[in-house]
Amino acid sequence: HVIKNVNLETVCGITSKLPENTLPEVAFAGKSNVGKSSLINGLMNRKSYARTSQQPGKTQTINFYNINEEIYFVDLPGYGYAKVSEAVKAKWGTMIERYLHTSNQLRLVFLLIDIRHEPSANDKHMYRWIVEQGFNPVIIATKLDKLKRSQVQKHVKQIRVGLDVTEGTPIIPFSAVSKQGRDEIWDLIEQYALN
Ligand code: GTP
Ligand code: MG
């Protein structure tokens, strides 16, 4: 997919009104530090347009990236970030849920899981909740470069079983370092969000 321009168009904090966009949206959900912003950079062919960090809890707003005046990538704050208070966690949970629940333009939800680890209780809740909202999330198994090649299939299966995904759900290994998986992810975006 050719990226002509990208623009961080809307940034929503806890109390912000969500935008009423007219272009299709795809959202990226997952625990803190799993690689949501890095994946968005990879898909946009930008090194660091979306801010990333080794410290979890970097993205604390809902960020809408306008790609080519064609589609929005929606970078969601991560869940499960231990260092914020329960009250802040609850507010963010509500905000993410409100977005997934109310957006009229949301066409596709990606749920990111670190390929090295079994899905956590939070990951399982998020997956179930997304399904209950009527979406069929595509799972991205992130940080593929951190695993030996011989281990990949075993770990993909671990995610499939751990989340108990609906039959036919794609699980795509992705590395923000090698960009492996990028084209496959763009194909799905074109298929489900840009038609
Ligand atoms: P929050 O905004 O805190 O929710 O995190 P996030 O999910 O946006 O994660 P982010 O993209 O900021 O990445 C977190 C850390 O993981 C950064 O240090 C990234 O460089 C690193 N990282 C992300 N993706 C990959 C990957 O595919 N491979 C490797 N090796 N590191 C990655
Ligand atoms: Mg982020």
C-alpha cells in the first residue's frame, strides 16, 4: 500500500468528545507496551511518527491518524499498565469501551498479543469484549523477531488456544524490526476496511 501522507489529526483524552469521522477506521488494541504504536509506524512507513517507548503507558490518549485522506488508524492506550491508579485504569477502560461501542466508522479491530507470552486475563477479557461488540478481531502476534523461528508456530497456537478464538480468526505474526507481516496486515485492511 502506498503511503502518500499521514497526519495525527485528533487526540482524545479521558474527557474528550470522540470525533465523528466520515472515513473508515481501524483500531489497534492491546496491553501496554505490546507494540501498538510501533505497528502503526510500520504500516505507515514512518520510523517514529507515532510515539513509542520502552516504558509502558506511553500512549495515554486515543490518537486518530489520517492516512492518505483514505482511512484512520486509531491508536488506543494500552490496558494493564500497573503503574496507574485503579481509578485511572477504570476511566481508560471506559474510554476504550466507549470508542469501540460508539464509533460508526470502525471497520476492523486488531488485538495485539506479545508472541512470547500466553494471553493474560486482561487479553482474554478484551478479546471477549470486542467479540461481544460484534467485531471479529484480527490477532497480531507482536515482537516476532524476539522468537526463534522454530518456536513461532507453537506460540501462535498458544495464543489461538489461550484466547479461544473464533474459527477462521487470522493470527498474524509481526515484527516492527523486520516488518515481517506488514503486507499481510495491509491486505486485510484493504479487504475489510477499504472496500
Ligand atoms: P503503550 O503506548 O504504552 O500502550 O505501548 P504500545 O503498545 O504502543 O508499544 P510501543 O509501540 O510503544 O512499543 C513498546 C516497546 O516495544 C518499544 O520499546 C518498542 O521499540 C518495542 N517494540 C515494539 N514492537 C516491537 C517488535 O516488533 N520487535 C521488537 N524487538 N521490539 C518492539
Ligand atoms: Mg503506544
